[in-house]
Amino acid sequence: MSSYDALASSYDGLMADGSYRKRADWLERLFRKSRIPVHTVLDLACGTGTISCLLAERGYRVTATDGSEEMLTQAVGKAAALDGQPPLFLHQSMPRLRLIEPVDAAVSTLDSLNYLTREADIRETFRRVYRWLKPGGQFIFDVNSPYKLRRMNRQMYMDETEDSFCVWRTFFSERTQVCTYQVDLFRLRADGAWERDFEEHRERAWSGEQLRQYLTEAGFARITVTGDLTMKPPAEDEDRWIVRCEKT
């Protein structure tokens, strides 16, 4: 079973503390500082489409891509409740990004880029984002920091809602720099019984030097790495970095 096949329908409930509106506010503030006006936005690896829908509500024309059909199903259902123009959802993996036309800005939130565990894939993803950005456009994304992923080694986490219970077991490999999440998901059925699914997720710890190198190779400039939702350099114990760069 691939990542998020089983988790998709329970993801939003389990991620209720994702601070999505706060992230959308932050992105919009950065859009206003863009060298070009931002009207069209790519949401790369959009998941269940929460950020995509929040940006669409604010008047941006959003194209949202994700590699999971199940997550996109949740996203399309969420977008149906919007009053304005809903995002255009495309089923695409990050290294195979292909849009209809270039966009003014590209974003990727909540550590989606960590799911690219091969150098070839993250390099190709950066090249493709660069290809589909207009000159002067910003690429803004966040990643789980190496500090966070190392700290998660041999830990166990639990999330629950009224009708779901999720157990995450995590293991970090110094050799591969990959954190593996083994996920047991229990969901309450209509007949009162619980059903169990299992998924395995893998996130790679990318260093700031690696990200800068790959972005530079793709053509990006003005690369900045900060702490989460701040303009300050990340602290040594920062869990999440925000990376901003620009197509020149």
C-alpha cells in the first residue's frame, strides 16, 4: 500500500493542529513582496487541498498537484464547498510536474519535499518547478529539519479522533538520512467494529547546503532559509525550515 492510501480519509481530522490558515496568511504576505504580481499559484503536493482551497478563497487561481489519488479525492470534495473558482487538481508526482501554463508563484507546505528521498527526484522536481514559474516568481516551501528527523528516531506518537486512532513508530537511519514512519491506523466502522490499515512513510533529511545546491543548479537565485513562519535564520533545534527562492 502506498503512502496515504488508507490515511487520506482520516488525514484532516488527525492534522487538525496544522495551522493551515496561519500558513496561508504567511504565504500571502510573501506573495505581496514578490517582484511580480501574484495571481496564479502552484500548490505542489497539495495533499487534501486545505492550503489550495484557502488560497483559492482569497482570489488566487490555484493549480494543485499530488501523487495520491486518495488525497486528491478528499481535496476535490473539500473544494466543492468553495464559492469562488476552485483549484484545478492534477494527479502528478513531484518529479513529473507538468502544467498547462506558467504560474506566478509555487508553494509546497508541511514537509512534502522530504518525501523525495532520492537526489535525482528532488533535483528534477526543482528543475520542473523552475520551468513552470514565470521570471521573477517565488518558490516557497518548508521541510522537516535534519534535527527533527534525527530526534524522532525510535519514537512512538499517537493521534486520535472520535472515529480514528493512529499510531506512528519512527526510525531514523544515519546511513541513508531517511526517517521511516510505520503507521497503524484504526477506523471505526458503521457496525461498531474497528478496522486496521498499515502504511509506511519515508522522509529524507536534506541539509541546508544540499537544498541550496540543488536549487542553484536548477537556476534559482535569492535563496533564503529561515525558521518556521519567521524571517529569522533557523535555530539549531528548529523543527521546520522555510525555504524561499526566486526564478531570475
